[in-house]
Amino acid sequence: LNPSISVFSCRATCYKLLDMYNEAYFDYCYMIRLQPDDGSFYCSRGLCLAKLKKLTMAYEDLDNAIEMEPNNPNLYFGRSNVYAECHKHDLAVEDLTRALYELDHLTVGGVSTAVNHELRLKCGYRRAVSYFELKQYEKVVQDVNDVLALDPNSISARALLGKALKVLCEYKKAEEQLTIAILLDETMATLYTERGDLRFRTGLKNKLIEAIYDFDKAIRILESKLPLSNNFHSNTNGAFAQQGFVITASYYKELEEQLAEAYFKRAQAKLMIDNSNADPEESNNAVHYKAALSDALKAAHYISDDDDYLMIVAICYIKLNQYEDAKGILEDVLARSPSNYKALFNYSFCQRATGDQKVAIEGLTKIIAYSQSEGDSLARAYHSSNDSPQQSSSNVSKSIAAGLTSLTSGGMPNYWSSSTPTNGSIYNGNAAAMIPMHKVYEMRGTMLHEMQAHKLALSDLGKAIAINPSRADNYFLRGDCHCKMGNYEQAIADMNTAEEKGFKDLCSLLLSRGAVYRMTGNSNLAAADFQRSLELVDEEDSITRIRVQSFLAFCLIDQEQYEKAYDAILVAQDLNSKLLNVKMIQMSKSKRQGSLMSFMGKLERRISCSSPTTASELVTMKGDTELGVEEDDEDDEDDENDINLNATYDEYITKKKPPMTALESELLYLRRVDFIVLYHIAVSVYMLKQYERADEMLTACLSSDMRKFLPDDLTLGALQYFAALTCVALPRPNFDRALQLMSNCFKTHWVDLLRNKFLYNYTLAKIHQCHDKRQNHKVALEHFSIAIEIMPENAHCFFRRAWSYKGLGDFKAAGEDFETAKSLRPQDPNFALDYRRISMYQYMVIETEPDLVERFPPLLPVPGMGAKL
């Protein structure tokens, strides 16, 4: 051996230890010149060229080395390392397999030497690593077990076995292997990080605590190593030296990366540990979230250009409700990676939380567009590979459905599943990985539902259910959309499915489903749901108890059990009155009472300036235009908050600016409930024929204080019509007020319905016919004739019109009408009159007359009103 070669070889080795591969390359060139037939020199030079990223020259040297010594396992091992660094793991596996084959035949006296034994361990471990990169985890386990059979104390082999078992979901065995590795070397931070990652996956509270302990240990070990670098003197070759230690810059960078990863994973564990608390009183959200934020910021400090680390910082801000800070981080991520699905999703969530629904929906729409574009690309790729369309579609769906399951507990409340991650690391993958598409459709559908775009929401919620049919919340929301669109049968089906799948807020579900049952006319099932809901309501939740108690009373009205309904509705009224008094006292002490009280005062003044029973103040009338607000000097300070006094209650609560406080919302809601309860008390006592009590209730409903809470002018028309009937039915009838009420009723849309138009004309004709002071048979004849045109087969119309003809002395026309009525109802003896005996009577009342038997209609429920407020 040329002595100079040994010198060059030693120097080249030192250069490589200092990452000075360019200098090492030239030394190997000198060695090849001195001894050109030695394949190991070519192999070493090829490895240096690979480090210098000159791969073509590196492969040439490595191939030459193997050609010179085709049975040398070291050369195959060296080339496999280059293949592995270039991510050509399949070629690396081939070389390592050949190296192991040569080792099996390279023995001295039939026994493997110590050098060969060590090389066998390296080849087996390296091949296992390549199999791991190729995701052939069963082969990883097999190779690592072979390595451990030769060297049970191999820490790296046990660590790799733990990783492979983790991916295979054999968590218990994986933890055992990592624990053994830690016992062999308690100073390796990566082992603690890996075991912490493994324990995190279980999702159990005790395991999460142990995971945080492992991350703490890893961080302490890494931080203890970093201070050594603080006073290092960097030389021109990128190395640091202190007290005899030589540490390369790449080693220092690797420590920082490991430390950043440990901080990152500990942050996610802290985010998840709060979700594992079964008892909410034991949870301490702010403490955990702030600690997680501190860790996330440290991780981002060490690696500031990693989108994953920035994402966890943003999620911590979201959990702390610091949405503006989160948006700033997410905007930086999106500026660098516009198609980052997870950043778009979280950014949309922040926009939704800050009230910008439009931008939030745009972000979610981008995610859907990107996913569809990628799906089309995948489909084309499958078609080009002669795959069937069905197979392509299946694979695309799997690709879309897979996603960031690793960060489910660290995301946004109500939009991330609380399930435990089942594949991948805690979250250490590509930052642009897909969000599960059912979450995207669910979030967009929920926002569209909140914006009352029910048709669009229906489409998105349907897609979310198609991808993930296990989410009960989506069935409930879709059922509510069906209800709003009038698809009651489908609404009931979806709400039943939501109950079967364990919808958590069962009280809300029962309330909504009961309301739908009522609208379909099934009051029995509605009452059953309301009764169950009443049993679930918290005793302190007065507002919900009032609603449920009222709905139960309404069902009794539907079933014509008016006495029971009256008793039930009085309970609701008592609860509502007590709560309303409490809220009014709170409002009187509130600093913001001015805007609400100004609105109430202006509204009352506006109503009091006109007739107390007209319909034009609060509701949109036929042919009316929007009226302005008359401003008073005393209200100048509220001018910017003035609203249209012709607006309905719903328009007020949705358009009032600035936004109402929770107290204002509750107060307005309770005032409306007060009106609804009073309305149904009037219904009950009217149908019980307690007309004096009914007159009091109806007068109260039509008062200026209550009428501002009317839902629409159809209800106003019904109130005025039945108030008119009540005035006539009193022991001392008030015909003048009845006529005024009927006149105002005609101005509403209530009379647009054909049945109501008939009742209006028939009743108005009767009032004119029966007026005790100024009977007007001519006007009565006109209205009876209109009623007959609407219902020409109604015997009562002919019968009553005949009395008006008789009152005017037209006995021939009267007789014809009497005979027509008799022919229409031949079996009814009430219409068979003795003309000689009726000469002394002005008119006759029959108990089956339409206005006498007409039911006072209850109000249908308004599903979602509580959620809206």
C-alpha cells in the first residue's frame, strides 16, 4: 500500500466529518490516481459527489466501483445510501438486498467476521428504513426483528420498530419498544418525542398527560445541548469548536428542528387535553390554550417558514378567541400557499366568527373548487392508467375524505371532530393536506342556514351527509332547512335520523320536531315531543320553559281542549311575566337602554297618532309605500340609529344598528312571547264562549303596546275579525265598534283568502242587518250577494239575505231566497219556515251559521326563533 494513500485517506475522513466534502473529493481523486484499481476509492469519491449534489458523477463513480468489485457488499451499501438520500428507496432496497446476499457468502472459515457482522446490522437497518419510506411496514417489522435478533441493544432499530408498529396501530407494542429504547439511552430526545406522539394518539386523558411529560423531557434534553453553541467560534467551513468539541452547523440546525418539533407536538397535546375532560368544571381552557400558544410560538421561532407551525399558532389564537391575530398568521400562510386547504378553512372560520360571512363562504368555496380540480386530475390519471371510472371515483373520494385527522382536537369548536387521530403523526405532514370535505360542506351549509339561504344550505348539508353520514348535527340542520322550505315530511325524517344518531341537544330537536308535527296537523305527536322536551329543560332556563309550556297549550287548542289549554297557557304567562319584569329592571339599569327605549317610544307615538285599530303602522299593506320617520328634537341624538317604524318585529331584530345586546334581544323576545300568550288566551276563552273575557284579551292584543309585536297583518286581520264577532256576541252588543273593526280588517291581507273573504262579507252583512240602532238592509244585501257569489251553495247566505229582503218589503225575493235555502238543506228543519208566523220577527239566528262555528285560528310555531335571537 502506498504510504501517501493512508495520509490522504485520513485527511479525507476528517474533511467529511467537518462537512468539507469538496476538499475530501480532491483527496480521493489523488488516491485514485495513485491506486486506480481500488473500487472503494471510487465509492468514497462518489459519496462525496452525492453530498455536493453532483449526482450524475456520483452514480458514475459508484457504478465503476461495483464493476471493479462486484462481490463487495460495502460498495452496494454505499450506493444504497446515495439512492436513499435521493429518495430512490426501491433501488436502495435492491442494493441492500444484494449486499446482504454477498455477506451471506463472505465468511472466513464458515463464520462471519466482526466487521461483516456490523455491516450486516447496518444493511438490515437501512433496508428497514427504506421499506418504511416505501410504506411497506410489515417488511419493516420483519427486517428490524432480524436486526434485533443479532443486536438486542440497538436503539435505532427499536425506535424504528416502534414507529412501524405505531403506523400499524399496534400502539401497545410500539410503546413497549420505545420504552426499552429509552431505558437503553435516556439522553435521546427523539425517543421521548416519538413516545409522546404515540401516547397522544390514544386520546385518553392519562396518556395525554404522559405524552406532555415525554415532550417536556425531550425539550429539556435538547435545550441542554443548545447552550453549548452560544459561544462557539464559527470558522470559514461552517463548524463550531469549544473545549475540544467539534459540532457542525448541520448538527446545530438538526437540534433546532428537533426542538421545534417537540414544542409543536406539545402544543397540540395541550390543545387536546382540555377536550378530554369529561367534567366541564375541571377544564381550564384559557390556561391550556395559553400554554399551547407559548409552545407554538417557540416552534415557529425556530422554524419560521414552516406552514404547519404557523397553523398551530393560528389555531391557538382561535381557541383564545383572538381572531384578528389568527387572521394575520393565516394571511401570511395563504400569501405563501394560496391553496393551503387548512389555512383557508381556519381563515373562513375566523371570518365567520368576526361576522364576515361572505368572505368565509368565499374561502370555503375555494377549498371545494381546489378539491374538485385535484379530483379531476386524479381521475384523468386513473383513466390514463386504464383504471375503471368506478375505481377512479373511489380513489378520488378517499383522497378528499382523508385529511388533517391529526389536528381534530386542536381546531375550532363544533367544526372539528373530537375523535382520536388514527394515522400519520400528531400533525407533521404537508401543510396543504386536505381538510375533510364533509367539514367544509358542513361549515358552509351551516353559514348559509344562518343566512336563511335554505335551498343552498340544503345542498351543502346533503353533500356533507353523503360523505360522512354519521354526523347527527347535519341531519338536524338539514331537517330545519326542509321545514323552512315547507318539506315537512322530509324534515321529520331528518330529525328522526338525528335523534337516532345521538344528537346532543335533544331538547332543541324535540322542540323543532314538535313544531313540524304541529304544522302537519299531527298535534298528538307534537304534544308528545313537547312533553319530553319539558322534562329535559333545565329549571333555570326560563325562556325555554316558557316556549315549551306555550307549545303544549297550543297543541291542546289544536285538539279543542280549550279548558286545559287555558290553564296551561296561564302557567306560561305567569313565567313570562316574572321573567319580563326581571329583564325590564335590568334594562332600566343598563347604559344602552336609550336606543331600545327610544325605539319603543317612537313606535308607540307613531301608533297613537293614528286610529288605534288600523293596520298600516307596522305591516306592509296593499298599495302602501314605506313611510319616513318624523323626527323630534328630543331624539336628535338617536338619529343615526332611527329605523323605519313601519318595519315588522323580525325586520327590527335583523336590521337594527348597532347590534343588539343579549339583554335587548331577550327583552324583545319576551315581549313578543307576551303577545303570543295573550293571543292564545283570547283564542281559548273565545272558543269557550266567554265573550266578556275574550273581549278583554282581544282588546289587549290590539293595543298599541302589543300590536308592535304582531308577526304579520294576517294575524292582525284575524284578531280584528274575531274581536268584531265578540263585540256582537256580548250581552250588550257593541255594533259600532264591530263595524269599525270590520273596516280595519278589510285593509289587511286576511281578506285575500277566499274563505276569509266569504266570512268577512257574510259577517259584515249580519252586523248591518242586526244593528240595534240603524239597520241597513241595503248594505246587508250587497254583502250577502258577494258572499253568495263566493259560495253559491251556502244555504245560510240565502236564508239571511231573505230576512233583509223581508225588512225592505220585497216579499217575493224573500220567499225565493227562503225556498232556495230550504232546497239546499232539505233535511234541516231550521230552514222550513211557516211564512204566516215569521211576519212579526226581524230575523232568526241558526246555531250552525258559518261565523258562529268558525274556529279562532291559533298561531303556527316559528321554528328557530330562539336560535335566531
